[in-house]
Amino acid sequence: MSTKNISDSTKRLLIEDDGRSDERDVRFATAPYQADFPYERGEEAQVTRREFCNFLGLTSAALFLGSSGFAAKAVIDSRAETTFTPLRINGAETLPLNSALNFKYPGAKDSAILIRTEAGAFRAYSQQCTHLACPVYYEHQQKRLECPCHEGAFDAATGNVLYGPPPRPLDVIELEMRNGELWAVGRKAV
Amino acid sequence: MAERREFNDYERPRSRRSRTGSAAVWQARLIMLVMINVAQLWILAATVDAVLARHYSVLLPLVISSAICFLITLSIIRWWRPTSGKHTSTGYVRPPTDE
């Protein structure tokens, strides 16, 4: 809609207001934004077909760049050699049977989950679901790791997929006992 | 008595039938662009799935497919246009006719 029409309606509203309320000041202050937020429905900006076509073209470019960027980053990351620094898992020794503990490994942003089975053995996995990277949690009654996002589940003993959309098992965190303390020493994709 | 105006090929007004055809072409362009965008969205989702599943072998075909979609989009926006008295469907200036 043209600027003229917008300014016309603003003027009309100012005349109707007649200075009897402080509404006038509000309208004056918001006048520069009337093109985006007009009073009348008819003054709302209409998207032309040409603009919509251009928008779809830009969306197409963005989707292409998104796909290629995501793929490139994944390939580069997969080729980069990762060194794992051993990390002591605090609180592992006092962890009750059939329960879980979260920790960060190998990086400060990589969430992992440590499980102590009913037999007392320790298992640790990356907490990222292999479907769409939601965090999995330990369901102690069923003794499995479940993903709340798309109802996938993993075996707590092996990390293998039990059901749901995940395409591969969870990454396994390698553990070592050193002088009665539990250490994470590496991560392995199955 | 009203004088009847003679138009040459460049300024001839478009008939109702021509306008209807032009609108149909615009509509078809929009529909094709939307469909390509949807396909590219699906390709992006498949790329994310492949990365998380570590199926790296399918990444290149997915990226190539997305590139082809983008090129088709560009060609639709840039070249496939409704015909007019002045331009052909591919955007070239129509040569004047002697008729």
C-alpha cells in the first residue's frame, strides 16, 4: 500500500483525536512505523508474486548452503584425529546399583551417561541419541536407555538399538579402573 | 467520434486471454518453486539423518541433489517467465513483426 494512503489515515486519526488525549503523542511517535504496523487492514503491505518468488529463491539457496555446510562439517570432523584425555569420573564408586550418573566426556560439551548395572558392572555411553541427538536417559525399571524425543531405546548392557528410529548403537565410552577409581579413557563409535 | 488508436507490437495491450495465460504461468512457477523448496527441505533432513547415522557415502549425492534443485530454482526465477508482447518466455526481446 502506498505511503500516501498511510499518511492520509494517520492525519485523519490525528484530526479525529483533536488533541483531547495523549493518544496524539503516541500516534506521532509511532508514525515512522506505520508502514509496518498500519491502523487499517487495507494498508497492510501485500506480498507480490515477484517478491514471493524471490523469497523462495533465497530459501532454496539457504537450504542448499545448509545441506552442503552440514555435510562438509561432518566429513571434516570425521577425518580429524581425536585424542582422548583420561578423565576420572567423580562419584562413580558411590553410585548405587541399577542407577545412572551423567558426566562430560571427552569434551566439556559432550554429555555422557554412566550406568551401574545390578551386577555392579559399569557401562558408559555418549548421551546423544544416534537418531537426532536428543539426550537419552536411563530407565532403571526396564534397564534400558530411552530417547524421549522419538521413542527410541538402547540396551543398557551393550548400547545396541532395541527399537525405534535410531540407525546405529550409542557411542561407547571406554572405562578403566585405576586404584579403585573409575576413569573414562576413550570413546568408540560402533 | 472517438479516434481509434493504432498500436505497434511493443505497445499492444494484452487481451484478457493473454492475462489469464500469464497468471497461469505465474501460478505454475510459484507451485514449482514451492515443490522444489519442499524437496530441498527433505534433502536437508536426510543429510542430518545421514550425518548422525555416520552414513557418509550418501552425503555427496544429497548435496548434489540440493545443488540441482537450487539451479532449477534459479532457472525458473531468471529465465522461465510468462510471454509478453515485448519478451519471449526466456526473456529475450521479441523482434518486431511486419504484419
